[in-house]
Amino acid sequence: MSIKWEWVPLRDVGTFVGGATPRSSSAEVWSGTMPWVSPKDMKSTEIKDTQDHVSPALLDPSLKIIPQGAVLIVTHSNILTHTLPVAVAMRDLTINQDLKALIPTERFDPFFVMYAMKANSSSILGRCMKRGMTVASLDAKQLKAEKIPVPVPDNPGLSLEMQKRIVRRLDGLFVELHNSREIVDRMRLDTDRVTSTALEETFNNLDDEFPNAPTVGELWSNRNLELVGGKTPNKNNESYWTGSVPWVSPKDMKHWRIADSQDHVSQAAIENEKLKVLPPGAVLLVVRGMILSKNLPVAITDNHVTINQDIKALIPREGLLPDYLGFMFRARKPTILQDVGVAGHGTRRLASETLNLIAVPLPPVTRQRRIAEYLNSIQRETEEMKKLLERDRAVLDQAEQSILKGAFR
């Protein structure tokens, strides 16, 4: 027997409710136990708890309590440029102004509604996205008009039974996908640990072998190392920003080797603003920015570049190889991050005094080269493995969407 499906507008599925942020900044309001959902919490299909909580007894009227079983939808966030986060509330909670809650009637299973919206997320985003907005936003009126496919809606009992059957089947398939994703993610972590373990073991041994190693400051004083800071040319002078020389800032420090950057400066900017052009083989360190709360970006230049004021460059002279020095900083990352301070406006800063005190064991250049070749080979192998795992992760993500489209075609 063929099953009759119909496209039902979301406004007929249930009632839409908006969210808000409590007007009060009182600690009492924000020390409650009721979850307050914002886009940052919408990372799974079930919302059981949140990062922030409020006290229900102290809430103002604008903040409504959303019942368990409501379908939560992000409607205002730049994540909407590529993803439509949808989830089901697993307990009574509240939401902020960047979400809408759809409270289904008894005719609709909330998980069925959530899965149906995910299956049609691309078309929903395409039709509902507001144009010309600084932050991506969905049009509330159009969202309510969006339709989802529902089996035999004219027979509520049978329809709900079929909805639940579809949800059970999808849940089973997604559990398998979730388990596969967890395996891939664990393998990625294990791959990252291979490089970090090799770095740690290599430089722990060198520290034992060279207990009186010179510091960065001493190497600079002895001219074994040049320390160079950066700056930002005048942003109002357009001619400064139409050149071809890479101007590296922290946003470019995502790779071990750097030959180019998002921004470029002209020769006029270099001459008039007295920018230092760094040679290939300079070691770049991010020394200011919130990234230093969790990571220490290090890179080696493969081209002539300039840098901004949030980066320090260390240019090795005779007796010190760039890759060896860069790997040394990466090996010392956990210790260095412990000494990162807080600058103005709460941003993180690696002080020059702290940088100058870092010890640099100095084996002969031939041995430095062997160490660098060994660590580079490990890095190449782990990067190749990570690419394969990224492809596996992408295949699993595509499989989820294919399953959803198959269930609701």
C-alpha cells in the first residue's frame, strides 16, 4: 500500500515562541538551574543542558519557559551561512533571542519535525535567509511558511505512528554514524599526539644533554639570533594595501610553513612605514592575541614577508637552523603558555622578557639538521593521515544528509 505524504507548513505543526536575554545582570538571575540556550549550545540534536543557566523565579516576562519536546531552531547567527542548527529540548528550558522554539501539537513527533527540517535545511536556508544583514538571519514569517513532508496527515493516529517509526529507524542509523565519527575523532587526536610526543621526547633529551643552554636573549646579545617586531601600515592609505608583499598577521598562522598571507602591502608602505622585510627561514611566533590562551602558533617563512605587531620574528644566524628553532618553540608550547600574561582589554600577551628567558639547546648544525628532518618526516606522515581522516569525516557527514534525504524524499 502506497503511503500518502503531504507538505505541511511549520505554522500548522505547532506554535512558535521567541527568546530573550534577561534584562537584569544580577548574579541571582544567572545563578539558577534552568538552561538558557544560545547558538553556542546547538551542537547536537538533543539539548539536555547549556553553558548558561537562569533562575526561573526571577525571570522577566519577555523570557518564556519552553517545554520539553519543543523543537529549537537557530534563526540569528553566522553559522546559518552554511548550517541550520535544529534540536529537541529534552527538558524545560529558556532560549535567547537568536533562537525560535517550535512547540509541536500532539499530532507531531518533535524528533520527526527536527529530522524533516534537517533533511530540507538547504532549501529552508535558501528561502528564509534575509538579505543584506551583517549577521545571518532567517525571516520569521517565511520560516513559518516553510513546509515539511508528513505521512498521511489526514489520519493523525496513523501519521504519528509512522513518524515515530521513521524516527526510530533514523536514530538507529545515526547511532552507527555517531560511533564511526567518534572513532575518526579519536584517531585524529591520536595522530596529533604522535607529533607532540616526538617533540617532547626529542627536546627533553636535549635539555638533559645541554643543561647550560643559552637563552633566546643571550643568543640575541651574541648575534646568533635577530629579533624583529612588526607593525600595521596606515589603513587609510589605500596605496599601502595594493602591493604584493605578504603581510602576515595571526590569522595566517595556521600552517607550519608560510609563503603567502591574506593581506599584502606595497613597496611604498614598506619604505614609508619602515616595515622590516623578513627573509625565507625566519621563525614567526604569535606574541599577542586570545589564541595564546590555548595555543602558540609557530611558523617558518618560505618567502620574503612582513609581519604585524602581534607577531615576533626570530631570524637564526650561523649555527642555528630555522626548522630546528621552530620545532624547539613548539616543543616548549605547554611551558610557554603557562607564562603568557594578560594585556589591555583582557587579551593575552607573551612578554619579551619571557621570550628572552627560553633556553635553546645548541647541538652541532649537522645534528640539528637530522633532528629537523626526523620531526619534519613525522609531521608529513601525520598530516597525510589527518587528511585521510578528514575525508572519512566528510564522507560520514554526507552519509547523514543522504539518509535524511532518503527518509523524506
